[in-house]
Amino acid sequence: MVSLCCCAPTEKSCLLLYYKIKSALQALKRKKRYEKQLSQIDGTLSTIEFQREALENSHTNTEVFKNMGYAAQAMKKVHENMDLDKIDSLMDDITEQQAVAQEISEAISNRVGFGDEFDEDELMAELEELEQEELNKKMTDVRLPSVPSTSLPSRPASSRKKVEDEDDMKQLAAWAS
């Protein structure tokens, strides 16, 4: 061991320093042992946790497998009294009965003797004729204004205004350039 004291080992202060160093070394060794133990315990806990998860997964898989077996048995039991030919026949009967029900519904919903003897196109043509007659009657009662006796100006006022506006724009463009 290296001596940290430059004086003789018999001196009191040197002895005290020697024991403090020895005590610190022992504490450091103890710390290293505890760290190593802690690392080992942490590894052990990780292994145990991994095993616990694997067991839980195995148990879950076993339960799923059992339940799948129960479901398969139940489906066999339900289907054992069913015959595909009987099912096809039953589906045909249902389709046939739905068609009969549809026919009955259509027969009930059609009004008997009401409106079947009139052609809808003929009715529309007659309605248009009546509307046209009404319009013609209204048009004969309309009084039109008389034609003016004086001559009209050669250019309407709005056209003159437009020409003036165009001239103003040309002047403005010439001034801007």
C-alpha cells in the first residue's frame, strides 16, 4: 500500500490519516460489491418478469384455444340439424313469398276504375290548350299605346353619352402619355 503521509507511521496524525484511508477503501469496496449485487438482482428481476409475461401469454393462448374449441363444437351442434338442400329450398320459398307479397301490395295500391281510362299525354295537351285560350283572351283585352307622331332623334341620348365618355377617355389617355 502506498503511504500518503510523509512522516513516520508512529505519529498520531499519520495514523489517523492511515485509518481514514483504509476505512474509505473498505467503503469503496463495499459500494462496488453492492453495485454488482444490484446489477445481478436487476438482471434476475428482468428474467423473472420475462418469464411471467411468457406464462401469461401461454395462459392466454390456452384460453383462446379452449374457447375456439367450444365455439367449433357449438357451431357443429347448431349446423348438425341443417341441410344445405333444405336451406336452399327455404330460401326459394322466402323469395317466392316476397314476390307474392309484392304483387299483393301493388294490387291493393292501384286504384280500381279511377283514372285508368285517361291518357296522361292527352290530358297534358288539353291543359296546354286551355292555358293558351286563357292567354289569348287576356291578350285581346290589352290596350297598346299609340305610336308617336313626331320623329325620333337620330341617336339615342345614351349613345351620345357613350360617345362623350369615349372622347373624354381619349383625352385623358393623351394627357397621361
